[in-house]
Amino acid sequence: MKAIEFQSKIENGKIKIPEENLKDFNRYIDSDLKVIVLWDESSKKDSFQANVEEQFLKGYDDSDAIYDELNN
């Protein structure tokens, strides 16, 4: 199995293959492909979610760790 890696974006429900990589795909037309998509979750956190997480963690103190230990 051969692998290829490139950066892309989803546009209108499709992942665009960069021009420079199209030649690699042309010889595999009508072949079975295994597609794995990876994305950086930290780059797409919406501001509301990021703010909630930040505010929640501000209320956590090291002394609260005793409650974590009681459940184990």
C-alpha cells in the first residue's frame, strides 16, 4: 500500500487534491482507496468552547486534587 500526504480543506463537501498530487491519483482511477483524514482539533475550537474550558479550569485548584484521589 502506498501513502501520500498533503494539506487541503473541505469545500462544498469535497476534499480538494492539490494539482501537484493529481498525477499520483490518475494511475489509480477505479482502484480501491483507503482514506484517512486527520485534523488539528485545537485549531478549530470555537471561541465559546475555548472560553468555557478556560473559565472552568480557572476554578480548579491543586487542593481540589484530594477529591480526585477519593474516587480511585
